[in-house]
Amino acid sequence: MKNILILTATIGALVAAAPSFGTDLAGQPVKVKAAPLPAAAPITDWSGYYIGANGGWGTSHNCWDFNGATPEGCHNSTGGTIGGQIGYRWQIFNMVYGIEGQGNWADFNGSNISTAFPANTVGTTTDAFGLLTGHIGYAFNAVLLYGKGGAAVTSNTYQINSVATGAEIGKSSDVRWGGVLGAGAEVSLTPNWSAGVEYNHFFMQRSNISFPAALGTDRVHQDVDLITARLNYKFGSPFAR
């Protein structure tokens, strides 16, 4: 009888303690592992010195006037070009400013039959050019769009040939200065390498070209259109801003 009473009291105590025990269990916080934060997109910094190579196609439009007064006609001298560039850029927020020097070998050739002297052809060859330009652009992270402007110089050879035989009658050469305006787009491929495409138009001054006395002088006007692909290497590592 005594054992029965003890068992009954024990069961009653457990029943009375059950609600508070359940409450204690329900109040325990559940530990949930937080999701990792998304990685921040890399920021491309265009600042720094760079050096590169370029190659493409150009057209030199040349108009000749005998003694500066009598038109001899115009022709386009076309061909390929290859060269290099070196420069420096600095970036302020999304704006990118820069200065660049460029030098190219070229093979632009063309000619036409002289309208003033139909027995002769007049021809122009541009074998080299150089640019010194300032740049201003806007960076969309890894993509840079920019405009440029500055000074241009071309090296040219002028020939007068016989239509009948092709023999050279006269030859002269000059180096002339002018201006250039252009625009381009460049994409960052790695922290140091970038590639792009660029268009330039040269506004060259007129030049008086002297031939042997019997041939007199021609005044030649020249404009150049140029499109090139570019590959640049930027020195140093980018920094997070």
C-alpha cells in the first residue's frame, strides 16, 4: 500500500511539471546559418601608364592643283598600317582623362590621270604618320568610351608618271602637320590588358610640292581617315575605390 502511494505521488509530480518543461524547450532559440553575402563586382580602374600596338586600314584623300590654280584631279591613297602607342590615363569617378603619343608605318597608295595634263598621272604615297593627342572618356566599369583630339603629322611622297610608259617623270616628298579628331571604345580583358577599336580623321594643311623646273609646282590638299584595332598593356595593378 505504501509503494502504491509513492508511485501515485511521483506520477502526479511529473504531470504537474510537464507544461513548464515543454515551455522551457519551446523557448530555446533555433540556430540558422546565415547565407553568405554576395561577392562585390570587381571595379576596373583605368588609371596608369600603358603601352600598346595597333593595326588597321587608312585612306588618304589627295587633291592636286597645278601652280595652285589649275585642278589636276583627286585620288584616294588606301592601304594598311601598323604601329604602336604609349600614354597615361587618370580616372576621377567615371571620367577618364589621358594623353597619348602614337607612331605608325603606313602603305597608302593612289593615283589619277591629271585633268590638266592627260598624258601624265599624279600619285601620292603616305608611308608614315604620328599623333599626339589628349583624351576624355567615360568608364562603364570595364568598358571605356572616349574622344580624342590633337596634332597629326604625315610623311608623303608625290610622283608624276607617264600614262603611256609608266616611267617616272618627277618625284618629291614632304612632311606635313595638321590636326586630328577621333573616337574609340576599349574593353578591359584582365587587370592589365585591354583591347579596343578607334576611328580618326586627320585635317592636314595644304602643301606646295616642287618638282623639276619643267614640271612646276603643285599645291596638294590632304585628308586622312583611319580605323584601327588596338591592344594595350597597363602597368601596375588596379586598386579598389
